[in-house]
Amino acid sequence: MTNEVEEKQKKTIRSVIKAFDVIDYMALSEKELGVTEISEALNYGVSATYHLLNTLKECNIIEQNETTKKFKLGLKLWQIGMRAYEQNDISIILKPYLRKLKELTGETSNLTILDNNQIVYIAQEESNRLLKMFTKIGVSAPLHCTGAGKILLAYQPRSKQEHILDSIELIKYTNKTITDKDKLMEEIDLIKKQGYGLDDEEREIGVSCIGAPIFGVNNEIISCISISGPKSRFTKENKDRWIKMILDVSKEATNYIRTIS
């Protein structure tokens, strides 16, 4: 009975949820996809998937190759995404702090948020170095093997941490990826204690990251600011300097957010 009441209160439209599932799946593909491929991947019926795709096509959200009859995301979705980015107050407000962090460290700086048990990149300032790390805005990444992800997880209430870790798969990306829940809990407890987090080739060999939290007016974490780059430049000397810089910039950003809230 309780579940029935909750469902009524939510008042969700299942077909809309399925349409977004299709969009999400297509966004992760590097090639055009056919109806059968999508229906099998999402475990939706071929007929239902066909109607969803036709509806999205009618709305110009996706496009169909007239030769192969396969689908890809359309430019209208890109336009909507750009408007969402422009309307994202956090990314706009914190852009100067990203720029400052890049200038201080020389590495690419990133701004990420927690969304649907993943991190999402909402802003970035690319390094001017020839060898650098960069990620497309809007791309998501796992929580357990990224510096930003562990930071965003560390400052959640314990009950939410437990719920998230029970909901995600701790996939092993490299031999340094933490795949044991207890060890990951120890790691995020340490992050909360020291105020910053690291990613030492946990998602990708040769890539390192350092990040720190940015808090809102009620002391809740709203985002993570970080730098990422080749591990070869993340020497102990550089890391010691950069950690202090990141902590200083994250504190400045937090103070600014609180003054305007």
C-alpha cells in the first residue's frame, strides 16, 4: 500500500523516463545506433523503442541516417544542453576560481557536481601545456575511482553514503582502483578529515587528480573543484604546493557562495 501511495505522489510518466533512457544510452555511444541495438541494450520491446525513437526524431532531439536508418543525437539536444550550461549559476559563478586555480598550478581545473550517483563535469579551464588532461562538459564519471567523486561522496550524510555505495558497482579500472566497500569508506573518511582528495591512476593509468569541496550556505557540499594532469607532473613537491593552493581556492569559492546566498 505504501509503495502504491508513493507512486501516486510521484506522478511520473513512464514513457518519458524511457525516452530519457534512450537519450542517455545514445549519448554514450560513439556510433549511430539501430532500433534493435537500443531495444536489446535497454531491454525494451522493439516496437516500443521504435515509437520512442520516432517521437524523439519528430521533436528533432535525434536524427536518422536515411541510408543506414540508424539514429544519433541531434543538434537541438546540443542547443538545449548549451542553454542548460548557460543557466547553471554554479558554473558561471565559480568560473573565476577555476581560472585562478589553472593559473596557479598550470594544470587543467575542473568543476564537478554529484548527479544520479555519478560526477558530472559542469565547467573546466584547460591547461596551456601541450600535454594536458581535459574532459567534455556534461560528461559523467564514476564516484569510487575519481578524486572529485570521492570528495562529493565524503561530505554526504553517512546514510546517503551507504545508500550510494549499495547502488553502484565498484568497477576495477586499474590495479589502483578501490573496489572494496570498506576500504573505500576508510578513504572517504580520510578525505573528510584532511579536506582534500586524490586520484592516483585509479580511473586511468598515467592520470592524477587533486580536489577539494565547495560548500553552500548551510555547509552542504555543492561541488568539487579539482585539477587533473599527467602523473609525471604530480610529484610530491608539486602535490604539496597544489594541495595548499586548491584548499585556499576552494575556501575562497565557498566564502563567495555564502556571501551571495
